[in-house]
Amino acid sequence: MQKHDFIFQDLPIEQVERDPNQPRKDFGAEGDENRLLTSIRDYGLEEPLKVSEVGVNRYIIIDGHRRYICSQKLGSKTVPCRIYPKLSSGELETRRYEMQNNRRPWKPLERSEALERIKNSLGLHTNHALADYLHLSKTMVSMALGLRKQKLDYLSLMEKYDLTENYRFEFVVMLPKIRKIRELEVDDIIKILFEKIKHKVIYRAKDLRRLGKIFLRASANEQEIYNFLKNTDTTIDELEQRTVQSGFSLHIEEVIQEVATKLRDGISFSQAEKTALEQLATLLQKAL
């Protein structure tokens, strides 16, 4: 990322614009805004807005939307600004993310939106490239961007149940492993799990990862999983104790899952795989 000089200057407030692409949609609770407004009214705007020049007498806010909104409400004619020259879209997105990253915690979907905009504006083709560019954990970046691929219904449920970022990340890992259990469709199961999280029956985010592993053995453990879902008080610890399997039965479940996945996705078996399956079929005929 290029470094840019900047200048400090008081700008007429009408020359400053809010950024319509700002990933943050919530600029703070009303109470916080009132405290900031009172502070600006009593002591002035002590921290300048950070803006980028976008045209003649036009500046877009990179950081400082709440201070700008409060200044508008107070009828300020000018606002102190730290002014950067015109930035490319990639530089603007990255600089805004870095400035706001230390301001207050991101909401999960806001972080996802910010990272996606940086990735697209810089033309980065992989999540790893984005993580390296921002010096962030590759896992964190992949999980954050993975939230964008979830069904709108699931995103709405995450907001409704106020899931923390850790729970959302683990949900992304778990979801591909969940399947219908008797009359309970996947959507029904997700709602049950969110209720268990809400009532602290699932009290660790990583419990969802453990549950995903149990669902990989769903054929052998359907009754226990069903009981877990129907009983609101049953924990994942209790479910795990009831679904412990020997190494042999676990291997069988893994083979069943792999074969089912290939058939579902229309993936052809290799010749070696066909030979192994034929041998297995012969053995099963003798064993059963």
C-alpha cells in the first residue's frame, strides 16, 4: 500500500460527504451518540475527521462518520479534517479498514463486507492473498468472507440471536455437515441449535465443530442426534458421550459419507475406487 502525505485543514461542512460504501451501518447506540454530541458541544471536535479528496471542494469521509453527524446536528459551519489526496478505490478501502479496525469492534457482517470490498477493489483472487496483504490470519479472513455465502435466512437468525463472531465462524465450519434427521429439516435443526446457544445449553462456540463431527456419523447415531435435538436441555457433551464409536465403525461411517457425497455431487469413481468397492461389496455379502 502506498504512503500518502496529508494536510490538516478546517473544511466547510457542506464540502464533506458521508461514504455511501461505508461497511459500518451502525455508528453506535443513541446513548453513545448523545455523549459524543455533548462532548463536541462543550469542548469542540478534538479529533479531526479523516477524509480523502474526491473532486473540487469535495471530500469523502474515511473515518469519523459519528463525529460528522454530531457536528451537523450542532450546526457546525466547519470541521477540522486530516485530508488525504485522492486515493484509488483499493487504497481507500484498505486505509478505511485499518483506521476503523482500532476504533471499536466490527460486527461480523460489517467486517465481512469491508474485507470483500478490499479484495475486489485490489483485484486479489484468493482469501490467502487478502490475508497476506492485510497481515491477518488466513483462517479469520476465510471465515469472515464465508459469512457472505450463507443464506439470508441464516444471516437474519444470526442477527436475531445476536451470535458472537466466534459462533458465526464455527457455524460456517459446521453447516456443510448438517443433514436432515427424520422429520427435522436442516433449517429446523439450525433454529434448534440457535435456541440452545441462546439458553447456554451450547455454551462454547467450538461445540458446533464437535457437533459437525458427530453429524458425519449420523447414519449410526440418528436416534441419539434426534434425541439431542428434541430435548432442549441435552448438551453436546452428553450427545458426544452417547455417540462414541470404535475406530472400526468410525471408518465405516467415513466410507459411507464419502460414497454418498460422490453420488450426490455426480463425481465419478476412479478405477481403483471401483475395484475397492467391488471387493467391499463381496465381503459384505459374506458378512451379512
